[in-house]
Amino acid sequence: MFKQTTYSLQFILLLILLIVCLSINICLGSVTIPLSDTFKIIFGSTLKESSSYYIIWEYRLPKAITAVMVGGGLSLSGLLMQTLFRNPLAGPYVLGISSGASLGAAILIMGTSLFSAVFSFSAFNDFTLAIASSLGSFLVLFLVLIVAAKVKDTMALLIIGLMFGSITAAIVSVLSYFTKAEKLQQYIFWSFGSLGNLSWLQLSIVALCTVLGITLSIVSIKPLNALLLGENYAKSLGIALKKSRYIIIVATGLLAGSITAFAGPIAFVGLAVPHITKQIFHTTDHKIQIPAVLICGAILMLLCDTIAQLPGYMSVLPINAITSIFGAPVVIWLLLRKRKMIF
């Protein structure tokens, strides 16, 4: 009873912090909009013709919602991978899904100029880029699912996923070597990651994939808790390991694949946040961990985005650089305490 009360209090505090971070993120930017005006605009008390209305509804609110979904989705997919492979250093991209998205983006950006005789188009927009990235990520996910049906050892699946990532990264490197400088620069800018380029339609697609991924994760709570003590223990509880593995991989693919496709590859969040939440709540129970990583991931991403947009300045730093600054110390800490991690 005492633990439940403590968890409830912690969740309430985290939700309050999330609301505060969300409000600050929407208010601050190159143009500072007072908090009172922000709420008036959101709840329809300000004229739609005002410039502040356009800034809030067309840029800052979609970007803030994107940050919440990106942070929560990557953190949850990282938790799923760390549990599935019982490895504290596993992240949402260990199965090569991010590399697949990068390959799709690289083929569209750099392949259209390299193979101009084959491809009849060279112009594209953010939506076609997201489609190409999605196709790349889900192609790798499809291959991983085929391998998962044939491989019984979970660690072998991890190694094969890493090999898929290496193959796709090698193809991207070859394309980078032969492409023109302006196309290479365009690809590099995509690889920095961005939260501010999504329209409401794109945002709804990411939201759908995120909700599906969260739903599959909630369905898998019992198998995830059982896997913490090993596959043999999970089998003794009557868990269908192959089916559970499929569901966990598909959930990770939906979360990490859709986020990478629309926002670009964003590092460290999925690796760091699950360990931060375990330190806050002192439990590995996924009934607590799943909502905890969703909220903590959203808070961290909102903080990183607020720092990246340099309030009061026109410049916007690459979001990957900011998440790395936060995430790298956590990774170092994990390496130093690896033997003490319980999985």
C-alpha cells in the first residue's frame, strides 16, 4: 500500500513537470510569447489573424507534441529491447530499424542523383522523404521478423539485427562516397534529426503508430516481466516466447521506425531514459515502467528541444547534439556500473 501511494505521488509530480516543460517549450523560441497569451491562443480566445496564433498552431504546438511522442516512443522501445535482450546497453535501434530508415532516406536523397537515368524524379518533399524512410525501416523489420521465426536464441537475433544495421550503414556509406556535395549535405541535415518539420497530417500518422506500439507493449506486460528472469522462467509460466518476441519486435518497429522516418534518427534517449526511470521508481515491473518511461522520455525530449531552439535567437541547434549531451553521461555511468545492473 505504501509503495502504491509513493508511485502515485511520483507519477503526479512527473505529470506536473511534464505540463510545465510543455508550457515552457511552447512559450519560448525566437519570438517569446507570454504564457497567458499562449493559453488564450490554444483555447481560442485570440484572433486567428495574429502572428502569434500562426506561430503557436503551425509550428510550436506540433513541434511540442512531436517532442512528447518522440521522447516517449523511443524511451518505450528502448525499454522493450533492454528487457527482450536482458542487456542494459540495448537501445531502440539495435535491430537495425534506424539504419533501414537511414537507407531509405539516403536512396531518395542521394540515389536520385547517382542513378538519374533510372529515377525519373529528383525533387521531393518532407512527406516523400518520410515515406522512403518508413519503407526502409519496415523492410528491415520484415527481415528481422523472418529471422526471428528461424532463430531460437534471442542473443543470436540481437547479433543478426546489428549485422543488418551494419549492412545498411555500409550501403549508405557507398552512396555518400559517390553522391554530389549538395545532396550529401542534405542527407547530413536529415541525420541531425528535427522535431519542427511535421505537419498535422504527418503528426497524426506518427501518433497512430505510437498508440499501436504502446498498446502492444501494454499487452506484453506479463511476458516482459517474465523475461526479466530469463527465457526458461518465462516458459515455466506458460509464456509463448515466439509469439511474445514477435509482438515486442513489432511494437519496437512501429515506435522506432515511424519516429525515425518522420523526425530522423535521434540518439541516446531510448538508451538512457529506461535507466533513469528505474532509478526514480526502484522497480523493474513493467506496469510501472511503461507509463514512467513514456512520461520521463517526453520530459527529457521537451527539455532538449527547449535548449536546442535557443530562446531569443533565430538559430536552432541539431536535436541530436543536445540529446547526446544529456545521454552520453548516462551511458558512461551505465558502463561504470554495468556489473551492478539487474536484468
